[in-house]
Amino acid sequence: MLNKKIAELLNDQINKELYSAYLYLDFANYYADEGLDGFAHWYEVQAQEERDHAFMIRRYLINNGIRVQFKAIAMPDKTLQNHLAPLEAGYEHEQYVTSLITAIYHEAFEQKDYKTMQFLDWFIKEQGEEETNAEDMIKKMKLFGTDAKGLYALNQELAARTYAPSATGPAM
Ligand code: FEO
């Protein structure tokens, strides 16, 4: 049985991950409306990955005998005024998610809950990758996105992202 506080934090994290999926779909909506289908596609794939994260945490709680309880998912509230805005908002959001995962990890450490720490290791690594990806996209956009040809090429590049459910998920 998991410690009550850790179970609550993980239960809340399901909501945050589903919100992340919702937020990234909102970015995809914005880019689709702007005619940038590659950017829209990239965020659709990202939303699928976030949904997977929510499922993984839900499964971990169920496997540990916890009754999962859902709460309302917040409305995406980022202001998207130009093509760079979602990328910057995405990076900021991933940094926030990293802080949440780190806080749960810290609580697990305090409670000597090595099982949850092991489960969260995967998420710590994933957050590192997601922050790097988000930062890279901002860099590329600033370098190439201000010119129509560069933006076209970037859109093509992002259109090539494929969704692959994680073969090696977290330790359950
Ligand atoms: Fe699942 Fe990007 O946090």
C-alpha cells in the first residue's frame, strides 16, 4: 500500500498529465488554424505521449491498490499570439511538470518509498528529454522560423514525427 500523501500526489499528477495533453492539443489547434500542419502534428503526437503518461501513473496506482479519483481538467489558458508563443509556453509548462515530478520524487525519498522512486526514474528521464526537445524547437524557430522558406522546412521536419508508444515504460 502506498503512503497516502504519495498516492494523492500521483493521483493529482494524472490530472496534470491529462491537462498537458489538452494543452498540447490546443497548440495543435492553433497551428492547424495557421496552416502549419507539421507543427500541429508534432503537438498531436506530444498530446498522445502525455495521455500515455497519465495512463502509466493510473496503472501504477491501481497496481498498488489505490482507488484513482479524477478531477476536472482545466481549460488551456496560454495566450498564443504568434508562431513562437506555443513553443515558449510548452517549454515553460515542461519545466513546471518537471518540478511536480521532482516534488513527488522528493516525497518518496522522504518516505523511503524506493518502489515509487524507481517508478519515477523513468519520468525524470522523460522530463529531461522533453525539456531538451522544447528548448531545441525554440532555438530552431528563432533561427529559421522568421523566414518563409525556413518556416516551411521546419514545418516539414516536424510533420515527420511518429508516435511510438514507449516500449520501455516505468518500473511497475
Ligand atoms: Fe508528461 Fe511532458 O510531461
